[in-house]
Amino acid sequence: MAVSDVQNNGYTIRNAFGNVLAFFILILIGVLAFSIRLFSVIKYESVIHEFDPYFNYRVTQYLTKNGIYDFWNWFDDRTWYPLGRVIGGTVYPGLTLTAGTLWWILNFLNIPLSVETVCVFTAPIFSAFASWATYLLTKEVKGTGAGLTAAVLLAMVPSYISRSVAGSYDNEAVAIFALIITFYLYIKTLNTGSLFYATLNSVAYFYMVCSWGGYTFIINLIPMHALLCIVTGRYSSRLYIAYAPLIVLGTLLAALVPVVGFNAVMTSEHFASFLVFIIIHVVALVYYIKGILSPKMFRVAVTLVVSVGLAVCFALIAVLIALVASSPTKGWSGRSLSLLDPTYASKYIPIIASVSEHQPPTWPSYFMDINVLAFLVPAGIIACFLPLSDASSFMVLYIVTSVYFSGVMVRLMLVLAPAACILSGIALSQAFDVFTRSIKFQLPSLSGHSHVDAGDASSESVVANDTVKTDKSEDKSKERISRKSKKEKEPVEKPLSKSQVKKRLLVLPLETSVIAIILLVFLGAFYVVHSVWAAAEAYSAPSIVLTSETPSGLHVFDDFREAYAWLSHNTDVDDKVASWWDYGYQTTAMANRTVIVDNNTWNNTHIATVGTAMSSPEKEAWQILHSLDVKYVLVVFGGLVGYPSDDINKFLWMVRIGGGVFPHIKEPDYLRDGQFRIDSQATPTMLNSLMYKLSYYRFVETDGKAFDRVRQTEIGKKYFKLTHFEEVFTTHHWMVRLYKLKSPKNRIRGKAKKSKSKATSRTVSKRKGTRRNPF
């Protein structure tokens, strides 16, 4: 009893020490996840990045200033003029409510931080939470070691860093944490069968629904896993408790989100969960009947249950088909159809296909965003099958589906990143476990001068070492042999027989183990270096402030904020600004001016109207914009400094979107032999379009040649004048150009004519009659 007590005490102390060490490691991982995302603040300044985050920042400002009730009922008249937008019913409120709650808590604690500062640092804070949630999820699948490894990998994975750097105040900042914690609670419920964790799982799913439209990935992946367990004969009461409350309570909570509403039960993205919900109840009823009836009665009851279940399923399917038959997309949203059919968006919805993050990724994108994890994922999948459990099968299904969706849309690399980190963490943990165990088992034999060949399976050295230990114990116990000494030998011999089998299977030669560990360390070091470089250089630069390395040093291009500041200080509050939809959020948030379209892209006809105006000749474009009460037009131009994301490079998308609604706009009219050109070979339609004129007006004055550094050619039409627009402001590097619509000329001419002699005007009117208003 004394030896067993000592062993138990040693195990307890070692376990407690391991838990404390794991806790401190998790704290360091959280610090790492937060600090690696601060390069943007250190190198530039504390500023909001990209386009969508500016809308989220503006909404958060309104929330903190006016309260949550005004936020739900806020009608924004500064966007989508003259339509406007109901913000509370068209936005996913999770990010806004999270940042607003953080700001209220900090102010309650007398920590005076601005709303902008809280928004800037929300994503790094939740990246630490996501790392801890990854630890919990991986621990449920393969243990503590794999969990810590996966957590540190997620803290540094470039794909997640790209969406969670300081200043990247977008929905994904909190949605990835919500995604991982929902999966963790589902697996935790699956392992424990606890209704408490099932309830928490529904709440976590509700938070995910509030945060991001990608919640449909959860509500389809979990039913797929539940159906997989049923088909493979792994049904249990724990599976029922993990699945059924999530569908019932989670759907009810999801319907409370205004932007989702009845879509939680009416759209095709959710029908798979309801179908599996019926199936799992039929299976549960079959298992219950099997436990209370005799085999003969069971066969009769199963026949009845299955027939009734099939009838209910067919009836439900018929109802669903009837509901979605009237929809041209059969109840699927355009984004969902573009995922299921990668060619759908390019054929039918050019507004979705025009977004760069909706394009399929290239192979280098995988190496850039997940780096060496791409090579470790297959090993992690193999480790999940040794042995295969409900939790590990879920991870295999997660990685397979996320790989497919990331291959369709580069934005969904973000969903792949947690799965890649978890499986890579499992692979690394299992590999280090095997290699370190091999070294640990063989080092004592080397110190004992036992001559064992390196190529042999080291079980022989272990047996030899064990015999040495037993000989020493026999020499010590020769003087007193008793029943107590025999009892003490038994617990020493029993684990040896079991461990010898494991050693024969898992122990590798010493040299191989050492070399493998060194290679894995170098692989991890390469991953760390690449992740730090990606965080510092590739993903830290804000799109609103651009930089370039020159021989004289770092050059900063602050043209966007320069243009928005000019609009804010030199135009009336009620003036309307027209631009391509990419810049709508920034114009509204930074210049506080009304825009015609913005990045929400909910109204394709409105965007097509602006695209048609940009594609039309100057006079026709003036008429379209004047009918929308537009006073200023904003154009982004990069031909002087070599900024490639300008409006000329986006022009064909304006033509395609405009032509989708207004058939007189045809893409071939802007192409020469199928090529998009702006030089002397460009088509007359292209050279006379409003976008061409507003971009290249007075461009020849810069260098005398009008050489476009982005397109690497001289423009085709250098000298021209504007008749219906006037230039009011061009930024320092010509990156943003602002034009004002001139007043209607017929009114000016009429006034000018009236100022002349009345006799001549009367004679002209008698001869020609009243002139018709051309506008």
C-alpha cells in the first residue's frame, strides 16, 4: 500500500504541476496572439483599416452615443440616397454590441478610452480568446499537449492575422472565436452528455449568428456530423443531447436577430439541420423501443416507426419544395449558390464576382496564409483515425469541408485556418510524443553501457535495463524475503508487460528520433519567422494610408484622408457624393457626406445605375447623376504613382454590373479585340466614357507624355476638356480626384439671352419658336 500511495501522490503532484504549467503557457499564448497583431499600430498609427470596418466603427459610435434602443431603430439617411437604410435590421450586431459593451465596461471602471481605440484593439483581444478556445477544443479531441500546440499555431497563423490585426474592425474579429467556442461546446456535450454544455452551445451559436453570416457553416456542419455518426452506427444518447437542443434553442435564438429573422426556418441553408433533426428522433425512438420490447415485437415496431418516419420526411420535403419552388434560386442566397457552384456568381451575379476576396485562391495563397500547416494537416488526419472517436471524426469532417470552401472563395481561408491549426497541433503533438518517448526509453540503456544496435527495435534494450533493475532489487532483498517484498514486486512487473508492447510499436531508433525532433524544431522556427513577417509586413498596412519603400526612405501616401477631409470642410452637410461602391463606407464615416451606394451592395439596380453613369459619355452621365441629386463625384486614380487598385482597373466591373440592368451598356464596346486598352488603340466608347475623362483629365500636364504607370502605357486621349463637370480638388499624389457637377446650361443660356436686346430675342422666337429643353 505504501508504494501505491507514493505513486498516486507522485501522479497527483505531477498532474497539478502540469495544469499550472499549462495555465501559464496559455497566458503566454494569449499575450503572443495579442502582441503579434500590434505591428500596424507600431509602424503606422491607431487607425481603422479597410472599408467595411469604417461602417462598423460608425455604427459603434452611434450605439455608444445614443444607446441600444435607438440603434435598433436607426434609419440612416446618409447612405443609399434616396433610399436610405435601416441599420438595426440589416446588420449583424455581434461585433458592434461586443465593442460597445467593452467601451461601457471600461468607462464604468473609469478607464477613459475612446470608441475608436476600443474598436482598434477589439480584434487582437478576441484573437487571444480564439487561441484559448482552440486549446479547449483540441484538448477534447486529443489531449492537453495537442491543445497547447494548436493554440500557439492559431495565435500566429497568417490567415487569421490578416483579419484580426489592430484596426481590422470587421465581423470576423469576433466570429472566429464564436465559431471555435461553438464547436468546442458541441464536442464537450458529445463527450459528456451534459445538458448544461448543450445549453451553452446554443448560446454560443446565437453569438455566432449575431456576429457573422458564416453561421450557416455551423448549422450545416454539425448536422452532417450527426448524420455521419448515425450512418456509421455511432448513435448514442450523448449525440442526441448534443444535437437536439442546439437545433431547437439555437434556431429560436437565431430568429431573434433582426437581420436573420424568419430566414432561420425559411431558407434552404437551414433545411439540412431540420431533416437530420427528424432522422435523429426516429433513430432515438427505434433505440428506445429496442430496449423495452422483445425481438419479435421490435421488428414489427421498427417497421411501423420507419414507415411513419419516412412518411413524415417525405411530407416535410414536399412542403419545403413547395415553399422554395417559387424562388428562382430555390431558397438559396446568392453567396451560398456561389459556394455550391463556383461559376454561379460570374454568370449571374457580377457584383459578387467583382469582390477580390470572393475570388478562388491560388496555390501560393495557401502557403502564404497557412504556410507549413498545409503539409502537417494530412498527418493530423491520420492521427485522428488512431483511434477514431466522435470528436476526431468531427475534426476530419471540419477540415474536409473547410478545404473545399476555401478553394472556392479566398475569404473562407479564414474558416480553414482553425481546422488546419488543430490538426497540425495534433500531428506535432503526436510526433513529439513518439520521438521524445523513444529518446527517453533509450537514454538509460546508453548510460548503463548496454551494447544495443541502433537499428534494432529498442525493446531489447528496455528488457535488458529491466533485468538490471530486478537484479539489483534481488541483491537488496536476499537477506529478507517475505510476503511483503513479493507484493511489492507485482506492481513493478505488471506495467512492464503492457509497456513492452507499446515500446515495440512506438519506439524508434535514437538517431532517427533526434534528427526528427531537430527537423520539427526547424519547421516550427520557419513557421514563426514567416508568421511574424506576415504580421509585420504583409497584413499590417492599412488600406487608407499607403506606403512605399524608396531609396530615400519610407514614403507615405495619405491621399484618401486628404480627400475626405476636403469634402468634410469644403462641402455642405447635405451634399451627395457619387463614387464606386468600394468607397461608400469611408466617405460616410470620414467625410460625413451622403453617398449613393456603399459596400453593403444590397441593391444591385442602384449600383448598376452608378456603373452605367461611369460607363456613359459625359453628357449622359451628367443627366444620370443629376437625376440622383449628386453634387460631387469621387474618382480613385493610381496612374501617376502606380496604385493598382484604382477605378480604371475596376472599370470593366462597372460595365458588367451596369450592363446587367441596362442592356445598352455592352462590354464588347469597351474592348479592342477582346482586350481592355486605354492607349491609342482603345475604342471610342472607352475614350469618351466618364470614368476615362475624370481619371485622365489634365494628366498630360504631369510629365508631358501622360504615361500611366499602372497600365504601363501612354493614354490614348490626352487633350480634352470637360463640359458638364469641373475639377474642384485633386490630392497631392493624384490618387483621389473630386469633381463637381456644373449647373444646367439651359438655365444659364436663358438668363444670358434675356440680358441681351429684347428685340433680337423676340424675332428669334418668332422665327424658330420656343426651343425644346434637351434635358
